[in-house]
Amino acid sequence: MNQALLDRVRIVLVNTSHPGNIGGAARAMKNMGLTQLYLVEPRSFPDEEATWRASNATDVLDGAVVVPSVEAAIEGCELVLGTSARERRIPWPLKDPRACAAEIGSSQIKGDIAILFGREDRGLTNEELQMCHLHMHIPTNPEYSSLNLAAAVQVAAYELRMFALNEVIEVNEDAGWDFPLANAADIERMHQHMEATLGRIKFVDPQNPKQVFTRLRRMFARIRMDQMEVNIMRGVFNKIDRFLEKTD
Ligand code: SAH
């Protein structure tokens, strides 16, 4: 059993409307051995309904971290997953919960992992989904695909537990890679720098920059960048910035 893996997983509930779902999610987490609950601007928390639905998992609620934004919730994470009940316009790497658990447990990922769960009425926004390396879809009946929020947390947490239970911990997980993986905040700063610099050299159509940036974000999400690779990209943009300053 790899409890250390479960300890590194953050369950992030974004703008939850019904406090009962927060309690239900906390209970599902504790049943499966997860502890880190992050709440992005919940409508009502703490709340009696959450406490009641959590049953004996009130310790998970007590330890919940309430944050003002998704960025704050995923700060420091090496891997970010977004859950979605339906297809999105721009296809993104998408896996079922079992395959996601295997990704999360892969020996390349050593830091924290965040799994984002959306609003009861409209899920996660496209912007939020684009912050994710990978999307998780629970394969449901396509005619009725949306699970209750706490039920979705339950399925994801169960698959993580099954993975952790079966895992034989490798003795030397570090072998073979020279730099640690970049965390989500470093990658976000790289994207912002890239978007600013590409704007300055007029690479993107100012009328419609979004598609290109979305595609670049998706491309960089497909490879797991290490810290040195992010530094190299930042170095390239810095050089272009300096060059532009000279020619201004
Ligand atoms: N109408 C919303 C459904 C939101 S359900 C929508 O179309 O997106 C609330 C949350 O539960 C979702 O944001 C997601 O986090 C989770 N969820 C529900 N059904 C899911 C499924 N089939 N696969 C993955 N996550 C699901």
C-alpha cells in the first residue's frame, strides 16, 4: 500500500453550491484514504449540511483549505487533472479514472497532484480545463453522463486507492532523470511570458489570439516539462524581449 501517494493528492472542489456535496466528498475521500481537500470559493462553508453529510470524516472538513482561486489551489502541484462530464470543443488528453490513477502514480511525478471538480450546474470552465495536463472522464451513459459531484469524487478516489493498494514501491524511483519536474505555477508563468512575448513580435492575430495559445498550452501539457526545460523556454523569451528593447 502506497499511502504516501494518496497523501500527495489534492481534491479541489471549484465553486461548490451545495455544502452537502462538500461533506459527501470529504466522506468519500476519507473512505479511500485521501486527506487533502481544497475548496475554491465555496458558496457556504463551514456549513451544518456539510458536517452532517461528512459523517465521521469531519477531520477532512476541518483540514480543508479554502482558497480564492484555482491558481491558488494548484500552486506547487506537478500534475493537474480536470474532471469533465462531457466532450469539449478542443480535444485534450483524456483518460478514464483508472488510467488517470496510473498517471498520477507514475514514478515521474514526485510532488503534489491536484484533481479539479467543477460546479454542480456547469462543471469547470474552459479556462480551468486548459490549466490541466490531463482530463478525467468517468465513462457514463452518454445520454445521462453527469454524476453527482461527491459521487464523481468517490469514483476517482476509489481508483486511486486501488492503484495505491496494488503498487509495489520502486526502490530507486529517481534513476534515469536529471531534473525534477516543473510545477504548475512555473509552467503558468512560462505561458504568460510566452503569450506576452509572442504578442510583442505580433506572432498572433490580435483579433483572435486564443486558439493559438490554447493549442500551445495543450502541446506543453502533453509533455511533462522538467525545471530545466522551463528555464530554457524562459531564457528564449527573455532573449527576444531584450532584442526587442534594443530595436525599439
Ligand atoms: N452540467 C455539468 C455537470 C457538472 S457535474 C457539466 O456539463 O459539466 C459536477 C462535477 O462532477 C463535474 O464538474 C465533474 O467534476 C464531476 N463529474 C460529474 N460527472 C462526471 C463524469 N462523467 N466524469 C468526470 N467527472 C464528472
